[in-house]
Amino acid sequence: MIPLFGKVSQHHEQPEIADVSATTLKAWREAPVASRLKSGMSVAVGVGSRGIVGLQSMVKATLEFLGEKGCRPFIVSAMGSHGGANAKGQRELLGEYGISEEALGVPVKSDMDSVVIGTNSWGEPVYWDKNALKADAVLTISRIKPHTDFRGKFESGILKMLVIGLGKREGASQHHRWGFKGLRDMMPETGKVILEKTPFQAGLAILENARERTARLEVIDRAQLFTREPQLLDEARKLMGRLPFPQLDLLIVGEIGKNYSGAGIDPNVVGRLLIETQPEDPNPCITRMCCLDLSPESHGNGTGVGIADLTTERLLASIDPVPFRMNNLTACFLWRSKLPIGFNNDTTCIEQGIITSWQPRMEELRIAIIPNTLELETLWVSPKLWEESASIAHLRRHGNLASLPIDSAGNMVQEQLFPESVRGRRKSGKH
């Protein structure tokens, strides 16, 4: 019932920074903000909850720069309502990325207290982190990339960290309750108030390539934020990893999770926005999607599971209703939180995905397997796509078609298929 599969890899010529620490330090030293920071100033460094490669090195380099200036830095959690919307949960999330007092030697403040600093043009109050507001200066470290919930001039990046991340639970909830309009349209208006009323000075913008490596590091000064960030967003959109096929009958995703995408499953990759009232523009066009596991790094937050059609009972059982409900009720995107049909093992889930894929001819089935929606360099594909891969310039085929590795419980051994993935490294102890 399940066909043979072949290993395919994508090869793109993309920029990549070899020494992240040195490049970060150089970017801060040469930025206009360097001349405004004086000895003795307290400086809050905003850090979020996304799985940015090399994040600890970037934070350490930023702290080194501030030490050179004689400043007194501390870390503030800038992740809105993530981590269960509580200080302990946010501190634990930061700790998983190596952002802790023990590792960095500076205070880490994850308090959820915010204060109202003004009113935006929508007549809405503007919330901001209490600890950050008390600092003499605020710097941020954030990745710029296409957002999972909306399309706009500003998506994921510095502005979003200022508004949603440092807005804490109140700021995040306020914008999300307006739906996509609160993010696309109101977020920049709130940002204008923050630039006027807070000590924010500059942000380190991080761009990653399709291999999940650092492609660019640039410090954006507060004066250039509204002009420069949209330009970097356009660049990030061109760099991001994508599936190499415009149409699939079935996509099998090994793991979903918040460490791979804010939506658990990146809509920019799978072509399913699944936002209430918003039209779909499926690219790629995927008929059926099976998702097999929830990453442990998600701490039970199964956000985005509703983007899948079919799943496993173990994934559903691994969802913790507390962070799951908190995140989704705060985000106000409820379609994505609907639970798909679950099966007792991977084999049954995949077989049902094939049966319901609207392609009854086995030889014509277009199936791809990926470890998650972030790591797309390696895929396993069905015979039809294996044949097509031979004529696609940036694809390389490896070995021959073979049966999927299935264990005695009927589950796919993902670590054999993707040993270099997050899951593979986790299993081998290299993660």
C-alpha cells in the first residue's frame, strides 16, 4: 500500500555567515547606536522564543559590545504570551536556547508586567514591558522572515518584537483580537508610539537562508526601522526554504512544533494559510497532509495541528491543553487549532492519507516526506517525483528507491530518514 521512496536533496547558492559572533560584534560597533551608548547606562536586550540558529552566540557578542561601552546590560523576554504567558515558562524557553543568567552572566528578567505608555491611532492603549521601560536604552535581537498569519509591509521582525513581544500578554492579546488586521494594519501604528515613548535604540536583524543558516546580520537604527525592515523582509522571502514541487497528493511531516514555526506548520511552506475569512492561495497545492509528531521543544503547545488533515493518536496525546489553549485563544486564529483525525500508528495514518488523496493510481502518486517545515534541504519522494527530480536543476538524487524504515509498532523511523534534522540530532545527543 505504501510505495517506495527515494532521497532527494535541494542545493541553492545562498549567502552564509561563517563567524556569527564576530559579525554580530562588528555590526554593533559600526552602528550609529554605538555613539549614543555611554558608560554606566542600563541596557535591556530583548530576546524572543524562536529557534534562531546561533542565537546564544549573537546574544553573547551583543553583551560583549555593551561591556566595551561600559554599560550594564540585562536580558528581557520579548515573546508576548508564549511560554504559557508566565514568567517561569518564558524563562525556561529562553534557557533552552542558552539564554540564562548562568550562561551569560547577566540578569534575565521574564516578568510579565507591562505598563500603558500611550494610545495608538486606532484609539487602543499601547502596552510595553515594565523592565525594558525602566532601562536607559533597549536593544533587540530578532529574525526577520515572512509571518505565518498575514502578509504585510512588516511581518516577523524587529517591529513585531517591539509591539507583540515586549507588549507582553496584554499587547499580544490586544492586536490578535483584531485578527489579521491587528497585525498587518495596527501593529505599525503601535510601533510609532513605541518609537516615540520608549528608550528603544536599535535592533539586530537576522536573516536565515534555506539551509537554516545565518545569511545576514544587520543593525537597524530606530530612525531607519520603518524604511529598512520592509526591504530586509523582501530579501528574507527570497531566501526561505520551499518545497521543490508545485503540487503534491500527500505531504508527510515528521514533526510539527513551535521551534519550527510560530504556527507549528509554516503556511509559507505548505500553502495553507487557514485563517478565518481569508482566501487561500495554495502554493504549493497539497491535497492531503499527515503530521506524525509534536516536538518536545513545543512543551505540549500543538498550535497549528489543525493545518494537518490526519495525524497520530500520540501527537494528539502529547498536546498540553494549557499552553495550547492560551496560545490559540490569545492569537484568535481558531481554525488552526481544530484537531485532525488521529490514528494509532504512522503506517495507518500514511495509508489513510494515500487513500484519501484523490489519486487512486499508485504509479501517479505525488508524495513527499519532510522532517518539519523548517528543514527542507532533504526530502524523501515517491517514484513519480523521483522521476521528475532527475530533470530539476537544483535537486540531487541519492541512492535508489527503497521501503520506508518502519519499526515493530508500525511507526516510521524518522531518524534514519533525516539523521541531520533536529529530531535526528536530538536522538543522537548532538542537539
